[in-house]
Amino acid sequence: MAVNPARPAPSRWRRLRNRVAAAAALTAAFACPAWAQPTYQAFDPDHTRFSFELRTRWGQKVAGVFPRYDGEVATLADGRHQVRIRLATGAVQLGDSERYTRLARGERFFNAPLYPYIEFLSEPHAPDLVRTGGALRGKLTLHGVSRMETFVLGAPACARPGEDCNAIAHGSVSRYDYGLDGWQFALGDRVRFTMQVRLKPGVLKHPESRPADPRSSDGRSGDSRPAESGRVSE
């Protein structure tokens, strides 16, 4: 079989092709702008609020809040956004009752000493979701169990939700799915979560700059111990 003298031998051709591919990859890496690296915006504690409610078997509403938390919205290299939230169960407050608050933190419900955090990590999503509203899907970890759940972002009240006004999402989960089976005689199955989030101005460019522990609006670390400022009386 005649060999075209103008074309390199097969082995030389493979080496040449590999070199061209490596050079192209290196060029693309250097061409990638600095802003393509992920950045993070933390929550503004002056406006952000995480709450939940249950219904009793008699139709009464039982409401609670998580005053200690941390989290951020990441802008990924491809431009999509991802939300991370961590709530401190040891600081949960249930209504205006010290007794019910203590029970909610105890082993028959959130069991804060064993499961100190509730965590949510959303799937990457288009950045305009917060402006259009719609489904925010992600992994919820509660009481040691992780499941995919969907929260719904409502229609915004301003042109820049999350900056000039709160971005608000609601979602309902089955507490039995997570082993939260205490007080079955008194409480219904569904737990409705509400997230009202506003972001601090400015961005953090490195993951290690993110807050390490849940924070409350008073700036203190959110471990599993009840905060003195979070004590309520019956």
C-alpha cells in the first residue's frame, strides 16, 4: 500500500494530534476569565428568616423559628446558582412557650444534641429563577435522613428579589419520612417550611471565606445549646 509522503506516519500523527489537543486545552484554561470561578453571597441576618409550622389533630397551628443559621447563594463557574442553608436545631423556638421549645429541641422531635443541624443544598439552577418564581429542588438533610425535596419560590415583590426585597420560598415535607414521629397523637404529619432570604452586598470569592458556623442576627455562633437571648417564657 502506498504511503502519502505528505502525511506523517500513524504513530507520529497520533503524537501530533495529542500535542494539538493539549495546546488547545491549555489555551482554553488561560482564556477562562477570573470571574468564572465560583463566588458566594452570604445571608443578611437583618432580613433573613427561617420558620416552620405544623398542625395539630384539631386544626390548630403550631409555629416555630430557627433564629440561628448560616448559608449562602453560590454563583457557579457556568453562571448557575446554588443555595446552601444550615439551621441550628438547638436554637429552635416554638411559639411563645418555653416548655414546647424544650420539647421541640428534645429527643422526641428534632433531637438537637444528636442532630444539631438541618441542611439544604439546592440543585444548580438558572439565576433568573428568583425573579420568575418556580420550583427550587435540592437535598434536605433532617434528623439524620437525606431526601430530595422541592420548595417553591413565589413571585417577587420587587425587581431584584434577594437584594432589594426578600426572596420567599415555601415547602411542605412529611416528618415521618425523616423519623420525626414524636407526638403522633397530637401533631399532623406535614411540616411546612418558609424561607425568607436576603443577601448581603458584595461577594466572597473563596469557599474558605464562607461562615463556618450558623449565625443569628446577634452575630453569635449557633451551636446546639439554647441561646440566652432565645429563651421565651410561657
